[in-house]
Amino acid sequence: MRHLNAGRKLNRTSSHRTALFANMACALIKHEQITTTLPKAKELRPVVEKLVTRAKNGKGSLHARRLAIQQIKDNAMVTKLFDVLGPRYVSRPGGYLRVLKAGHRYGDHAAMAVIEFVDRDPEAKGKDSGPAQTAAEGEA
């Protein structure tokens, strides 16, 4: 019987799952929209929503920031979480993320999904995602 065993294992160890969700939460906070498989997106949503609630209700307290750093391990993303996302959702009682089904992946036919913040900033998508190619580099 699986009493009190909530959540998907995703065929990973518990430490691998923790690292996976920390990295995915950082990417989601940074870009405000990511594409992943449907089961991962459904498991990621409560993780990030709890972080946003902590940022919203923590009012910038040091303890709330340290708890967030402990979970996602990226100071820059914790700063964005508390300075940008927390104040954005102060009047919203919950439901900061949406999961949209996005068809199936070509290689293995896995169900894909887009997970995004409800009132996301379209300019944040793809920001600082790698070296930007300029027009002069493209012609060379």
C-alpha cells in the first residue's frame, strides 16, 4: 500500500529528483516559461508555487530568503523571486502557474507541456540562455 507516498518518482533517486526540481525551478523563475514533459511539469508546479507563496508572504525576511536558497541554490534567482515575482502576485491568492499540454515529443512520443507563470513577462523568455549571436558573427 502506498499510504502517504504522494508524488511521482520519475524513475530517479530522491536526491536526483531534488536536484532536478531545483534546476527546473531556477530555469522557470529565470525564463518564466519552460517546456518539459507533462509529468515533470505537474510535479514542478507545487514546488514553485510554494516558493512564490514564501516570497509573497515572507515580505523579504532573511529567514524566508534562506529557506528559498536552501531549496533552489541560486542567489540570483532567489533575488528575482523575492524582488519581482513575490510583489507581482501579492493580490493573487494562489495559482501562479499554468501547465499547457504541448503535444508529443518526436523521438519517443513523450507527452510534452509548457509550464509558465500566469502573468509572465514575455521579455524574460530566453534571457541569458547562452551566448548571443550578433549579426556580424552570423555572416562570418
